[in-house]
Amino acid sequence: MFGSLTCPNLSLVQFWGRFIHAVESECHRECKVENVSLALFSKLKTSYEIKKHARNVYTHTNFYVF
């Protein structure tokens, strides 16, 4: 993620601007994934407590990997 932020010709101010933009973009991406995950609770085929817990803490994609 941060490899594209650097080059030998960048000033500290330019690097800082790119760094802040990258962090904000990553936060925005994570919020979108979290919102989708909250909206798409998976139907459970069993009533095991571990699956209920996993559904609440993992993202939708990670739940299916689990």
C-alpha cells in the first residue's frame, strides 16, 4: 500500500499528502466492506454458538472462508 507513495524526488509535504490520502482511502474501503457485511447477515444452517459469534465478528466474505 505504501510502496507507491515514495520516490526519491518527493518532498516531505508531498509524501505526507499522499500518505494521508492513502490512509483515508483505506478507511473508506474498510467502512464500505463493513457496511455491506452488516447488511448481509448469513442464514445459519445450524444453531451452533460459534457460528453465531463468527457471523457477528467476521465480514461476510471471511465468514464463508471460516
